[in-house]
Amino acid sequence: MTNYLEFEKPLAEIEGKAEELRAMSRSNEEMKVTDEAEALDRKATELMKTLYSDLTPWRKCQVARHPERPHCKDYIEALFTEYTPLAGDRNFADDHAVMGGMARLNDRPVVVIGHEKGHDTKTRIERNFGMARPEGYRKAIRLMDLADRFNLPVITLVDTPGAYPGKGAEERGQSEAIARSTEKCLQIGVPLVSVVIGEGGSGGAVAFATANKVAMLEHSIYSVISPEGCASILWKDAEKMREAAEALRLTAQDLKKLGVIDRIIPEPIGGAQRHRAESIARVGAVLEELLSDMDGLDRAALIRDRRQKFLTMGSKGLAA
């Protein structure tokens, strides 16, 4: 069953009517409703094109959070071979909100790390909705150290509302773990490519996305705070999240203009949630291209390029 977003209600009605006609045809072969159903399909396609041609920042937030959008586990299973997961931070526990290990991307050996949200109630609770605890970031540091030692490129897949703000996480050094992970991103002498596949929330995302090249799916978001959190602070009213989403400049298009990201990966019409395999394949092609662009760069050049990228960030601005 398709999960429709709030702004997709007109689309849901049309597609629902088309499915009703097909159900009636299946139950009574004498009913000839194929033409009517196909006409509704065409109408739905045109409406979808219209809806997705000019999404507002708030609507992009809704798409980025869609429960059927491909998550880290889906990308790893589809794009990587010989994936060998590594667990634990060698200190406290294994954080299931962060998954990662060694793998091959089209026979290129790499280390892949990402946030995993889960796909149903059970797995979302197990994965803590993609909100990593300190041990998750320390696991990522361990994996990056491993990649650096064996000269393996690092790929990170970002999809988190933000780091987990619970009491236990704070007691175990959440902010220190995020800072150490961000620092490790800047220190490793191997190519580091990051893709925001859904939500890129605050320091929890930056700890994985301090990369040589940062790409975003067309309808993903990347911001210092969620629109709801921003609205609660600025206006004391979480319902002003639409205004906050506009002000935060959290869309891939705005962030490309600002120089925060390097690449926008187009999504099929209707978003990655409707065309999962095609969207995953597009991400895979971009990962290959970005890694190939860094072939031949030595350790010093990779570190210098990454540091310079973030030192100069903010020098670009949106056109008036």
C-alpha cells in the first residue's frame, strides 16, 4: 500500500479511483474499464509531474522523511558486493543506528558507513530511528581508521534527524564523539565521499559528511536543525515549520548555490520512494564518478583538498 504525503492527497484520489476500476474489472470480466483506468493513470502522471516540479522546502522535508524512501541498508545491499559488516566501538556497545564495514563498489574495495533508520516499527526502534549514540560515532571512527590504514576510500551515506539527545548519550560523551568523528574525517588520507540520501540533521550528519565531495539526492535535506526545532526556538511555535524550512536554506538546490555541497543527484519524478531501484542506481553511478575523480591524488593532496573545502565554505552566497 502506497504511503501518500499530505500534499499528495489529490494524487491519492486519482490513483485510488484507477485501482478501483481495475479491481471491478478483475471481479467482473464483462466490465470494460481499461480505457478509463489508463486515462486516470495519465492524469495521475501529469499531476505528479506538476507536484514535484516545484516542491517547497517544507514539502522536500516531507519527501526526505518518507518511510518508503531507500535507506542505508537498501543502498548497501544493491550497490556493494562482499559487504563485511563490522560491529562495536571497542569501548561500550554496538550502535545499530550506524552500520558499516568493508565492501566492493564495482570491484573497487571501499569502506562504507551510514545511518540506518529501519523500515518498520520493530527495526525503527532497534535502529533508534537513525539517531546515533556516542558508540555509533566511535564505531565510525574505528572504520575510518581501518580505511586509512589499508588505503581504502570511504563512502558515507547520511540519513539522520540528528544525533540522539538522550541522557545516556550525553553521559557517555555525545558531543565529544561527534567532534572526534568530524576530526577523523579531516585527518584520513584516503578519498572520502558522502551522500545525503534523506535527512542530514545537524552535527549528527556533519560527523559523517565532512568529505572531499558531498552529494545530495534532489529531494533530501541538510540543515543545522530541523524546521520544527528552529520554529520552536525562534517563534515558540513548532507549527511555523514551513517558514523555518524556507529560512534554513536546507534544500539541495540552495546548498549547491551556497557551496556547501558539490553535486545534486536527480531523483525520478515522484521521488526516490516511488522508484527505489532507479534512485539507488543513480547514487551508485555518482559515487563511482566522484571516486574516479580523485584517483591518483596522494594523501597530502586529499587532506589539503578536504580542509580547504571547509575553510572556504560560506564564501559563496545566494544570488539576490
